[in-house]
Amino acid sequence: MTVRDNSIEPSQKRKKLQKIGVFTSGGDAPGMNAAVRAVTRAALANKLKVVGIRRGYQGMIEGDFIPLKSNDVSGILQLGGTMLKTARSAEFRTPEGREKAYKQLKKAEIDAVVVIGGDGSFTGALVMSQEYDFPFIGIPGTIDNDIYGTDYTIGYDTALNTVVQAVDKIKDTARSHGRIFFVEVMGREAGLLALNSGIACGAEVILIPEAKGDHDQLNKFLEKGYKSKETSGIIMVAEGDEAGGAIQIAERVRKEHPDLDVRVSILGHIQRGGSPTAKDRVNATKMGVAAVDALLDDQKSIMIGLDNEKIVHVPFNKAVKLNHSIDTNLMDIQKLLNT
């Protein structure tokens, strides 16, 4: 149990909303700047003051705050990354760290905060909200698109297109040299990026954490390719696949099929960068405005999501505890087209 001193005891009646904070947390994602811009300008349009919290929860603990006006967020819509920077904070995971953060928010007279990030960021907001009755509203920003309750997360569409463009280029050299490329994409616990990019690129095999046992599909492809001498191909691998990443799987294949020319390409952090697509810009803007609307309606501890293009409110405790499911029909389609 956290013991608080009387100087930070939450009031029984929340005061009128006058100033909000906004920050980005966890891994950066294209479109985060569009969300910051939307939150800032929607708040200003409603006569609220806005404070940018730099470097996520760590910046909150250290009081790294900057006032935001309309011109401060001008010209950022098309930029990747996040103008507010981001960081991970081990200190915030402790009651002492959260107490420091709360004191900094109260010192700056911030009444509520919009957090743009993933489930880890929302978990921190949920815990602090429960401890101090402080209003947080979440906007999902992660290229993995793995958060429950929303069809879409900021950055996913840009990352998907980045992967497709990269793999299209890799396929050219795969065909020219008769090689098999294992392409690893991000997705430690969720394979949606690998699944959809694999289908878009015509990958022969897709290996993701949600589809255990699909290495039989890989073995069938290798046997078929080896016998027919059609040895070029793309194997999409989510970094969290049960058999390990692309390097480990490719090493096993080299030993079992020494006649095949096997290569590995790990796309890494290029998936996070780049100018956001129009879809990411538009959806981030819609979510940013909806987050301010939710605060004006006295909402707290919810995430702004999209369900069939419509804004929805998802409680934090559902967003962080439940899993975003993979569309099994997509996996069936991929297997059907590669039989």
C-alpha cells in the first residue's frame, strides 16, 4: 500500500479543467506528432492551457515540461518520431517514482494528461490514476497494432508500408540470385505486422507468435522448392516467433538444406521511422481531438480507439489486460495461396 502525505492527497471534488499535459511514451511511432498537434490545438480551441511533457514518464518525474501554443506544433504533422521525445522509466514503476511524478503535475497545475503510447504506457497511467485519482486519457501509438479494443494504432499503417517497400526490393535480389530470404520484422508478442506485410508482399511462408506449429508450412515449402529448383522466396518472421528470430531459423535451415542459398534481412528500426502516411495522420488527428473531448466530458482512465472508423472509449483495464486477436481468416488465405 502506498502511503501519501497530506500535501498530495487528492481532493474529493475535481476542479474545473484548465490545463492539460500531453506526452509520448514507449517506442516512437509515425503519427505521434500529428496526435500531439491535434491534442494541443483542440485544447487551445476550448480555452485550455497545454503543457508538453518531454521524455515520457521520466520527464514527468523530473518536471521536464514545456508550454505549447498553436505555433509550437506547426509544421510537425508530416514528421516521424516525436517532438516531445520518448523514454522508458524504471523509476516510474515504483510508488516513489509515481509520487514524484504526481507532485510535479500538481506543482505545474496540470489537471489531466493525455498519454500517447502502448499498453505499457497505459498500465502506468492506470496505476497512477488509481493511486491519485488523476485523470489520464490514452491514445494508442504503436507500430504493432496489438492493443485490445481498437482496430488501429498510430504508426501501424506507416510501418506496414515501410516493410512492404523494403521487401519488394529484397524480392528483386532473391529472384536474381535464386535465394531464400528470411525477413524479420518487429512484433515481439504480436504478428499482425508480419502477417499483413507478408500477404501484401506475397511471402511464401509467414511465421508469427499467434500461429504455433506453422513451421510445418516452412518445411513443406523448402522441400517443394528444393525438389523443383524454384529456390527463391520470402519467409516473413515476427521477432517473437516461438522458434526464435530469423537468424536462428535460417541457421537451422542452412544445416538441413545445405544446397539452398539462405540469407537473412532484419529490418529493425527503419520500421519505426519515416513520414507518416495519410491514414496515420488523419486517424491520429481524429484520436487527438477525441481525447480532448473525453477530458471535457470528465472521462478518465480510458483509451481512445477506432472501431469500424468510429471513435470508441475503451477502459484502460481492458486495453492492458486483454489481447488483440489475429484475424485467422488472413492466415488461412495466405496458406491457400501458397499451396
